[in-house]
Amino acid sequence: MTAKTDGPTRLNPATIAPPVGRYSHGMLVPPGAKLLFISGQVGSRPDGTVPADFAEQARNAWSNLLAILKEGGMTADNLVKTTAYLTRPSDLPAYREVRASVAGEVRPASVLVFVSELAHPSWLFEIEGVAAQV
């Protein structure tokens, strides 16, 4: 199924299995759209401290990503691609809850990867994104 909005178009062809989560198989960005590439955001608070709790780190990382979107004149609705990195598979249910509470019905193309560690040992989660605005 293809969902059209005022901006990018979600691509979920009926000829393949539907997405198994809160994402779209593809996002088509129209010519001339403003693009914003967001570096990996971790769970640091504004003062630079990092909570030990995974869910709080994930909320902070999403909050950081949303702040960058806002600075660029965009919202979560403009996300066309996210890549999330978790260091522990056991945190997947908590990640899904945080994503649902923060991103709501936003369904960008997405990748979720389990990695053995991130650049700092206290980081349990990182997310990067691409956004587009017509």
C-alpha cells in the first residue's frame, strides 16, 4: 500500500509482506525537497550526563533527534529514515514502547541493529535519521 502525504510518499507494495513494525518499506522523497541528515544521537541529557536506564537513554536520544528536527524547521512527521542501534536484545520491548510514545504514527523507512557496543561503554542506544520537507 502506498500512502501519500503532502511530502514524502510511503511505499509498502502489496506484492511483498507488510512491515512487521512501525515503519515503511520505502519513502519516496520528491524532487526539490529540503533534506536534513541527523547524526547518531545517544541518551545524553543536556548537561552531558547519561542515565543508566535504557528507556531513559532511548527517550533522551529521541528527544535529541526531535530537537535537531525542530532546529531545522521540521517535526517527526518529516522523518523518512531512521537507524537505531541497541547493545542488548533484551531492551527491544522497551525501545518499541519509547518509539511508540515519541514517534506515534510516524512510519519512516527504518533499520534496527543490535551491536556489541557503541563508542562509549555507558551508551546503550543510538539513533540517526534523515528527514525531508517539501
